[in-house]
Amino acid sequence: MTSTTTRQQHDATLSALEYAERLLHAQAQADLHVEKEITEDIEQILETLSPEGPYAYTALPVLEDGHLVSRVAHDIEQIRQCYEGIHSNIGLRGWRSTTRLLSSWYTFHAGWAATESKEDGSMVDYEALVIFPTMGNRGITGELFWNRTSPGVTPRSGESPSDVRRRIMADQEAYLEATRSGDAEGMLAAVTPDVQVNFRGYVNEQPGRLTELNGRDEMAAHIAESQSRYLPETVDVVHLQIEDWYVFSEKLWTVKSVHDDTRLRYLTAEYAELAPDGKMIARIGHGTEPVAI
């Protein structure tokens, strides 16, 4: 009995160590990318991408018609143009992570980007969120970036910082329950009218491609299309990070076709910036390949 128990413990330790190595491999891909981006050599930056897509890169959010809009680049040439545009105006001089969550298929970071203006040489540090998907391969398959635009959730009269986070948690639990039950109105109630959504779509015709949704109406149409094909059976939270201005989560999904007995499982990872009223300004994320079960 002792020998069997010891062997099981040894095997469990080896498994944990191997998993940690996979996490650190994903982080090494992100570290290399940041290192090369600081050089501003576009070709070196592009070499940090995985040899194979599908790729997903979110450009810096910009104002269009008075609303923040985040566009997605889907191929190497589009990504090249994004980097050329960014580095013609600003240079990344450093990055420090205040939060780092690792997975075998992505890394998530919240932190401070140190940037230099190409116009006058001034230095500016700003907070940002980024997911580097790797899908367990060499190189990243994208850079899902969002710089902070909100002061965060406004405390109500008498609320402490802990109270604010508890309120955010309650809102997120309500959103998760709406997601699990297929309550579209409940999901839409959690976002701002101009919400920006860049997320892997599981009902589009190009597997792995990020879906770009601008505003609550487009999000509603996407939810309706998704629910016409698949409905969630279970949605389990794997990782959760709640701050006063953003929320990050990784979820394990099991969905079932509304037309037959097809069932799929996949993982998603996303972050959301929060408006002063607690609603989501942006939802940015990615997901793994669905596996039939």
C-alpha cells in the first residue's frame, strides 16, 4: 500500500511539474515578443508569431463617430500594418506586470506599459491588459491588447474598496448565470450600449477567427446566432481575477447542438474593462479548438 501510494504521489508530482513547464513555455513566448517589440524591428516582432495561425491581433482602441472602437487584424500583413502604425507614433520602452496568469495556451497580463512619444520624446506610463494566445506552440498567435480608458467602478455612498469588489463579483456572477441559462437579456444588461467585443466566434465560417462586435445590438445578434446552433450545458470558471476596473476569467464550456446530439468542449479566456457603473465597456478574449465529446 505504501509503495502504491508513493508511486501515485510521484506520478502526481511529475504531472504537476510537466504542467508548470508548459505554463512557463507559454510565458517565454510572451516575454520574447515583448523583448522584440521594444527593439521596434518589425521583422523581428513578426518572427515572434507562431508559424501558423489563425492569428488574432487587436489594434489600439480609437474614437470613431464619438465611440471607442477596437479593430482586429487577422493575418500577418494586417498585423504588420498595425505594428508599423503604432511604432511610427510611439515606442514601447518597457512593460511591468502587476498581474500575471499563465495557462498552457495563453498568458494574461495586467500592468504598466512605458512608452515614448516619437513626436516630442515624452515618456508616458499607462495601464493596460493583454492576452497572448499561444495554443501551446512556439510563438504567439496574437496580441489581444486594451489600454485602460475608465477610472474604474465608482464607489457608492459608504462603500469601501472591498465592497466595490464584492458588488463587481455579484454582477459577474449574475452575468455568468445568464450565460449558463442562455438568458440573452441578462447578458446584454451587463454591458454598455457601445460595448466593444473582440472574441473567438464558434459559429463563424472561419475556425479560430475573432469576431468583432461594435455595440450592444451587434452583440445581441451574435448571441442569437450562437443560440440558434448551440446552447451551454455547463460553464465552469477555471480562473478569476476581479479588480475595481477590470475582470478576467478563464472558463471551461460544454455546449450541445440544438439540431442533434453533438456536444463540444472548449476553453475561453477573456477580460472586460468596467465602466463607472460597473457595466462592461469591452470584452476581449480567445478560445481553444472545440473538441467533440
